[in-house]
Amino acid sequence: MGPEFAVWLLKQTIFTALAVAAPMLLTGLVVGISISLFQAVTSVQEMTLTFIPKILAVAIVMLYTMPWMIKMVGGFARELFTFVSTGIF
């Protein structure tokens, strides 16, 4: 395995991980900020108000984007197995 392949593999791995996690992380961020603003405006400091909507929003986004995430990770794994089977690295 040459240094070019190692750098490419690390770059692709990080890109795939960030791309797969981004929809859920961004959803949690947006919902969390919205709830924080709501709590600041109304002075409601209920602990379940912070967790339950975030969990539900992230779960809904995860279910909605699951086929795309499987396709992304499957494509990366297929490409990696192709390199391993051909002995390019």
C-alpha cells in the first residue's frame, strides 16, 4: 500500500462517515436550537422538552435517509473490496 492509496482511503472514509452522519447531526442541531429559543422565550425549563423532540426528529430523518445511507456505505465498501480483490493497493 503506497502513501497515495492510504491518503485516498483515509479521505474517502472520512468523507463517507461525515456524509452519512450529516443529515442526523444537522437535524439535531436545528431542533436543539429551536427548542432552546423556545425555552428562552417562554422560560419553560422542562428537561424532557430538550430530549424527546430531538430523538424523534433524528429518528425520522434516519428512517427517511436510510436507503441513501445504505447506498453510500455499500458503494464505499464495494469500492474498497474491489481494490482488495484486485490487489491494487
